[in-house]
Amino acid sequence: MLRAENLMVNYGKSRVITGVSFEIGTQSGLAILGRNGVGKTTLLKSLIGILRLESGLIEFDGVNISRMPSFQRSRAGLGYVPQGREILSNLTVRENLEMGMLGHKGLSYTKQLDTVLGYFPSLRVHLERKGGVLSGGLQQQLAIARCLMAAPKVMLLDEPTEGIQPNIVGEIAEILLTISREMHISTVIVEQNLKFAKKLADHFIMIQKGQVVCAGAMPELTEELAKQYLAV
């Protein structure tokens, strides 16, 4: 489904990602873990095409998308939920959702809206409210819902629990699990909340100084490894 091989990514003249490789299959979950500043967000931005690869291969559904612009990656089926949500605060919830499928021909807006709001019923009563007045939890739900409007095959989620109350974190986890199961969507999650990551992902890679220092099935992530590489 999604394969990354020996990715190299720079910020200016500084190398941030050095030789990262991983693979994720259909309806799977991969957690990208590590302390702040190790390159996790940079890695996601390179996957969606916001940051250019210096070298390496990104393959999606058997197609080399390494040099493909972001909008084409989105049309191919890669969805992105950025850190900090980045909803359009002056637009209504409905307008934010419409923006999510802009440029995606062949999708029915009515059908997508009904499907997505079925997973996020709390948004339905706020459709005509400005996105900026919503609570943090509802804004995060809106960011995920906006991504789903484009009918992605893989969702890239950057710190989806950041700034969210614990009870809402649990609710979002259950929604994402249901979406993955029912819509057959794979997820790649950058996350600091280890409990949340373990619930959603079946595999992990641990990043340190832009490199993968360990990887495996989620049950292999021991307390010792977590203490060594994470702030836990």
C-alpha cells in the first residue's frame, strides 16, 4: 500500500531525515514515535509532498510518487491531518468539509458528507458555525473529517491528541478504529501519547536524530524501549 525506502529530507542545508524506510499494508496502522524534534513531522510532510525528498523512494499502490506534487498524492488516496489541525477558522464547518474534497472529481459531495458525518455526529449540529469557535476536540474531529471527505486509502495523522482533553482522546481513538475497520483505511500516526498509539497501530518505528533506531510489531514495544527513546 505505502512503502518508503531510504528517505533523505533536508530543511535548508540541514539533513533532518536520514535513510528512513518502512512499509504499511492495507487496513494497517503504523505509529511513528520519538521525542520532540527528531524529525517525525518532517517525515510526514515528505510523504504528502509538502517537503521535497533529497533522495529515496515513496511508493503508493505500486506507483512511484516520490516527485508527485501534493495535490496528486491526495487524489491518489493519501490523506493528511496536520499537527495543530489547521482548519480554516473563518469558514464554517460545512465549508471546511467542502474544502476537503476540492479538486477530487468523481466523488459525490452529498454521499461523502453523509458518510463522514455518520462518524462525527457532533459536527452535524455545528455545520453552519465558524470552525474557529469550536472546542479543540471538535476542531480535531473536523480536521479528520475534512481529510475523509477526499476518500483516502491512507491517512497521515500528525499528533492528533495534541491539546485534547483525555475523554475526547478516547472518543477520537474509537472513531479512528471504526473508520479503519469499516472504510478499510490504513493509518500512519505521529504521536506522543503512547497509549493512543498502541490502540491504533499494529506496528511502530522509533525515530532518533532522523533515523529509525528500532521497529517492530506493537507488542514488541517494551517499557524498556519506551524509557530509552521516549519521554515516559
